[in-house]
Amino acid sequence: MRWTLRVLAPLGLAGCLGDPHVACTSDTECRDAFGFGEVCVEEGVGAGYCAVAELPTRCTSSIPGGLPDVMADPHAFSNGIVLASVHDHNWDVAELQSVRLAIMEADENGGVEGFPLGLLECTYGVDAAYDDLDENGAAAAIGTFLTGRLGIQGYIGPYTSGQSTALFNALSEVGGAFVISPSATSPSLTNIDGVTKSDQAPGTFWRTAAPDSFQGEVAAEDMLTRGRTKVAVIYYNDPYGNGLELAFRTRFTAEGGHQVVSLQYADNSVLASHVATLASDATIEEVFMISGDTADIATFLNAAGVVSGFDDEAGDPYPNTGKGIFLSDAAKDTDMLNGVTTGDSLLEQVRGSAPAAPDPTNVEYNTFKAAYSARYGQDPEATIYMPYSYDAGWLALYAATWSVSQDGVLGAEGMGLGMRHVSSGDDVRLLPGDWNTGRARFSASQSIDVRGTSGPLDFDPATEETATSVDIWEITESGDGFEVVGTFEPQ
């Protein structure tokens, strides 16, 4: 890591940190004395003295569209609110931009309690131009630096359960921070921040999407309703895959005589082998493919498209012949469809589950879509998690408002406590038009009942989880979109 030294002190000089010529022993001393972005250099030139840090190459503080460049003048944020978004900048662009939209709209409508508002955008995508880290290692390294060295207290993202787990665990090692994910749905994340939640001990991991326990049950119910008795599951070995597979298998096998064949993978190079194994077993009626990576799902479909055993028989179309294919929520993404080539003949056999799409008549959702289109000139419905991401951005800002207005500082527990006050009280839409009203309520220690663009966001105070309906979807006849064919409501 390189550093921009403000003033190099004479060796051995000690004294009060009110003077930049003195030595330091911790990053906190430097931040307290000289402001955001200052760290205590650990080695090399200037070791033992305060300097302005340079961000890791995985992060940028220059946000297109008007937000200030945090690291261009970090001292301007000495009393500011600086949050971080953590996404894969190649694959999660729509979700990243949805988060950014919420932050920019808040900044344009008064910010947070008069504090300067900034956003660092960091990527955990695998890229040798940055380093040799895998996605989990990159997410962990981002958190370790941003919170351990810069003191960042609030994160929006990551997109997947694996990276969310890696980030949160890394943050716990450096003092902790608040994390809100729009799409990390593994049930294992419910208690990652503790089993018992209360106003005295609020959780610091939140999400706008419901955990996968219900989605797994819905997938099983859908197959049971269609008379399936033996199915296979191919699932990625991470918290998302493991959690969804377990929820599905538990419900499906609860029916006597019903069987699940489970095949785990950790590298997509084995998918073709798994596909060949299942293709040769004519007793398997359906295959459930679980992955948070759209590229893996496309790889699976392409492999299935070039072997016999998945496709239906000529003259006897699916579902009379051919294996059914069931996909999880991450597959409901145009990026997945764009990656399907040799598997396109199987698209008629594909069904899937996903958190229910927002009601098309929902005013909040349509307002978000219009704002996204106007800001970026892009499809506001490219992925199912765009409104969940937008809501996560707004909720992070409300959580920050509670923390700074009640505690005087931005802190992880203060943000967590703020989240415990968004499910009762006056109705507030997660839109810029309601920002000043909602912010005023929070500043006055009053709870609010938020209405998100993704739908209702009623968090259970015991689990700090929300619940959502789950859609069953199919791919349109044209092969370039999705259509809902059924919806399951949580009990």
C-alpha cells in the first residue's frame, strides 16, 4: 500500500497529536487528530507518522453523477458520513447503480443531518489486475482495510451470501461494522451477528431480501405438486448453495418415498461431469441447479444441451419426455440468458423460483424505474435485485441518520438500532420525496414504517429478518425474458 505523506516528522519527535509533526501509534490517533483518510504508516518511508492513505485499487471514491470524490479531499469528510458499497463491478453493475442512485438522491435532497455524504465503491471480482485473491478473499480484504484502517462503519452489499459471510467475518476481526445486503439469502446469515437481537444488542447484519428457507420450501412444493418423486440437486459449495439445498431437501424428502440426489461442486469445471452423470440416470425427473453465479448457471445449461438425457423426444414434447430443469433466484437475470448458447433448446424445460417481483402497479417501484432509466438510460428491470439494492441504499442512510442523531457519531450498533425502528410508525416511502420527512422522524427518535420499492419491508424484531412472497417463473417463448406462472405467500 502506498501513502501520501502530509508532513514527514523528524525521527524520534513525540508530542501532542494536534500537530502533524508528531509520531503516532494507531490509525485512530491520526483520524482523531487530522480527519478521515489519515492512517498511521506501519512500515517504510514515514513509518510511525500520520499520512493520507491511498485506497486499494479495488476501490474508487470518484462516483459518476455528482457525489464528491472522497479521497480527493478526505479531510473534508472529517465530520462526514462515508459508506462503502461492495459488489462485483463486472457482474453486479445494475445493483451497484441502484445503490448509487439512492445515495445520490439523498445527497441531492439534504444529505444526512448536514454531514458531507460520500460513497466508496469496491469490487470483489476476480481480476489479476488487482491481485490474486478469489471473491471471498477480496471481500474480506476490502473490509479489513476500509474498517481496520479507515474506520468505515457502514457497507451496502455484497451481492452473494458467500462474499457477505467473508466480509462480515473479516469486519468482526477489526472491530465490526454495519452491513446491509440486498440479495445474500442464505439462512446461515440470520445468526451471523448473534442469536438474540434486541434494542440493547441490535444486529449489525441486515438484508432487504428474505432468507432462502422459504424459497427452498417453495421449490420443493412446486415439484411435489407436479408429481416429482426423484430429483437431483447440483449446488455450489457456499453458504447460499448449502442453505438452499438443505431447505429444499428437507421439505422434499419429508414426503414418504421421495428422493433427492445431491451433487456439490466448488469449481464450475466439474459441471459437465455432473450433467453427464445425471443425464445417464433416466429415473431422475428434474434437476435443481443452485448457484449465485449466472455464468455457472449458463455453463450448466450449455453442458446439458449437448448430451442426450435432458432433451425431450421428437414428437413427444416436454413435459411428457425430457428432464425438468429448475433454477434458483440468481438465474432470473438477462446475463444468464445471454450466456446460454448450446443449451437454448432446453429453455422450454426451465422453471425457477425467486423473491416475488414488485407489483407492477406499485407507485414506489414505478418511481424507482423511472428514476433509474432517467439517470442511466438503461433497463430498470434487468435483474430482480435492483429494487432490493435501491432499498438497501436508502435503509443504510436511515440507519446512519439514527446513529449520528442519537449517538453523535456513526457506529455499527447505532445503525443496527436504527434498523429496528423502520417497521412501525408513520408510513415513509424509500424515495427522495419522503427523505426529509423520514429523516426528521428519526432525528426526533421516532420510529417509521418504510415502504420499499421491492415491496413491504417488515422486519421481525426477534430475527431482524423480513419475509417476502416467492414467484415461480418460466422463460418466455422468445427466450429473452421471464414470466411469472405462480406465487407462494409466506404464512
